[in-house]
Amino acid sequence: MNSVTVQAPGTVANLVCGFDVLGLCLDAPYDTMVIRLLDEKKVIIESADGYPLPTDPALNTAGAPLVEMLKEIEENIGFEVIIHKAIKPGSGIGSSAASAAGAVVGANVLLNNRFTKEDLVRFALFGEKVASGVKHADNIAPGIYGGITLIRSIFPLDIVAIPAPELFVTVVHPQIEVKTSDARQILRKEVLLKDAIKQWGNIAGLVAGFMKNDYDLIGRSLEDVIIEPVRSILIPGFADVKQRSVAAGALGGGISGSGPSIFMLSKDEETAHAVEAIMHDVYNGVGLDHHVYVTKVNQQGVRVLV
């Protein structure tokens, strides 16, 4: 194969209490990417729809991972990447991770899948470093592995796939931008021990809830006492969306990644659509443009189309 087309999905990082260690892959939205083999060792980045993307591969979230991949390839080959960007940067649903994951998965297909999924995450982390200055895998890992993932460690890389019951996900993206780098800057550098203990309990409870198919435990564990109280002030309507969604039957939810998107988990589609109506009502009420997605957990990750 000399060319492949992939769908690179959006992702929800942190899952409320699991800052930098938990992530979930979405069925929608997704970027569409075409990756082509070149006969010289270079990376070319192009926008399929005129969206302004950095063309220097070292400064592009899809290009930087491929530059790293080429360092471990002896052949005189390279890659051209054409990106149709449907996941807006700064949305909080893994725009940079989608580009990075889609690029390395597509390139690996053209290389007859010589690299493991863990290798692909390792390469894709360089895309996240371009975006935020930090190698974090809570968007990258679910994008490549699919489903829900736990990043037990970055150095050394240790990723655990977490089985989970069927879950519906409602995501609202208010049309404002919150840069990951900025959202990290406002976080406290130290936390109280009592808050850390509560957070550890919620993370353990959430993972146990997923693995036991215990919706009530999932709902009780979707609590963040460290990150959300700081970051939520950047998102208009956050408290209203969360409180009304839980009252309507959602299991819970919170900030998707660094925001401004907000996600809520539901155990049935009817509740997920009720949450959708609430999100529209809140943001129509404050006069803020927004997009809402009602979707499910994507168990596959990046999808290879051709």
C-alpha cells in the first residue's frame, strides 16, 4: 500500500478525577487523514480544507510523531499527511492527539504494522509535546487503543486497557478556546493530603466501577476535588450543565481534557439526549455558540478506511 485513509477520533481525557492518567475514546467527532508513502526521508503536512495548520513537521502535532518514527526506520522513505480537521484545536476533545494518533496508525499500516501500539503511543507523545509542552498520554492512548485506558506510567510507558459497560457520552463544545498550556498554568503546584486521598479513592472507584459494570459506583466516583474547582472558572455555564445533567439522570461528568468542552456519561441513549437538550438550553440561554455530540465509547480507536 502506498496510501491509507484513517478516521482519527476525538477523546475525553482525565475522566473527571483521573488527571493525566485516564482517557476515553469517542465515536464522534473525528478527523479524516490521508497518509502517503514518499521515496525520500521527509514529512510533508497539508490541510485538506484550508484550515491553517503548521507545515513545519517539527511544529505540527501530526508531523512531529512521524519525524520520531522515521528515526527508527532504516529505509529511505517518508510520509505525506493530508488532514481534514473536524476537531477544533483548543476544544478539549483531543484535537492534537487525534492528529498524532491518526498519523502514526496510518503510517504503521503502510509499514505493514511493524510497530506495536505502545510504540505508536511513544511516537505520538511528541505531538502532545508540540501542543502543550508536556508528554501526556491520556488522549493519545485511548485514541490508539480504543475504549477506556489507564496510563499507569509515562516513564516507562505502561498503558492498561480498562473494560467497561456500554456508556453513552454527551459532549458540548462551547465556541471559546482554552489552550491546554494555559489551563495547566493555573493549576496549583501542591495539594492538601486530604484532597489527594479523596482523589485516589475516586480514581480507584471509577476504574473498579468500569470493570464491575457498576453504574452507581461510576457515578459516585466521577468527582474531582483538585483540578475541576480551578479550571471550571474558565468555562461559562459549567456548574449549570453539570447539576442539571445529573438531575436528569446522567451518571456524572465534568471538563473534557482542559476544556472548554464538557462531557457527561449516561447508561442509556434516552438520558444522553436529555442531557443534550440541557446543554443546548444552557448555552442558548447565555448566547454562546456551541456544538453538541451524542455518541458512544469507541472501542477501536483510529479506524483505517482504505
